[in-house]
Amino acid sequence: MPKTKYNSISRTMMSAQIILDATLSEPEIMNRLAAFGYDQARIQAGKALYDETLALVHQQKAGYGEQHEASARAQASYQEADEVYMRTLKVARIAFKDNTKAQTALMLRGKRKKNLAGWVAQAGTFYANLLAAPDLTARMAEFGYDYGKLEAEMGLIQNVRNATVNQEHEKGSAREMTQLRNTKLDELEDWLSEFRAIARIALQDQPYLLSKLRL
């Protein structure tokens, strides 16, 4: 989100806090506003709206923090798995240089996919087909890659898949929380806009009271 948007939210929340605190602590402001329909209950409703909005502002920030953490975990798991996979891939290309069937089954030819989904598909196919073929695993064992080691490396690919799914989940949650915050913020801004307009009328002959509301 642009910095100006953050600043706008901060200004709105600060203005609301000043207005509500000053109104609720100043009997004369309350008395004058009551004549225009802004009684204690209506002001408290505005306070409740402010509290709900503030809670969502905090939750939205926390949500994006969780998203960034999930993204960092996904990137770290990818880097770990990619380093291992590329090394094993190089060994497999040597081990099966004369085995056309293995080259096709393990997707040994060509470049690795740059996008994560394509990379996961290639790496997943490599390990799944390798582990499913005893003759291929036996050949890899000749180069120090026994079944257990290959299975463990396949687990790293699964970690990437799981971390990516979690990352997407956190992204969705953060977007949803942002939408909820923005909706509630719009409600608060509408309430403040109407309040300010009425307060300027109710307190037009009392500039010192208007100043307490920063109006």
C-alpha cells in the first residue's frame, strides 16, 4: 500500500480519537450536540465504530506481517530444495546419459522452469519417477544416492509445495483483512464527515470548543 494511504489512515484515526475524546470529556459540547441529535448514545456509537476500525487496522498490519513471514519461509525452502535438486539432477544426467527412457521419465532434458509452479512440477516428477523405479534408484545408488537420500530430497520438494500453499493462504487472508478494514474505515469517515458538519453548526459561536475538536 502506498505510504500516502497509510498516512491517510493515520490522520483519520487520529482525528477520530481527538473528536471523540474531546466530545465525551466536555459536557458543554455534549449538551450543544444533543440539540442536533448527537446524544450520548449516538456519540458512543461513533466511539464503538472507531474502536472496531482501530482493531481492524491492527489486525490488517498483523496479517501482512504473517504474509511476509510466509513468503520468506517459502523462498527459503525453495532455495534449499533447488540447490539439492540441481546437484542431484546433474548426477542423474550423468547416470542416465545413455538411458532415453529415464531421461524422459525424469525430465532430464532442457532447462528448468523459472516459475515456481513449473519448477515444483519438474522436481516432483523427477523424484517421484525416480523413487518408483527400482532399476533407476539402484543406478543412482552407485553415485551415493540411495533410496533414503532420494526420499529425503523429495521431502524438500514437498516442503516447497506446502510453504507455497501457506503463502497463498496468507496472501488471501491479508487481502480479506484489508477489505474489511477499508469497509469499516469508510463507515468511520462517513460518520466523522457528518459529525464535523453538525458540530460546526452547533458550536459556531464557540470557537474555543471547535478548537478542541480541531475544527
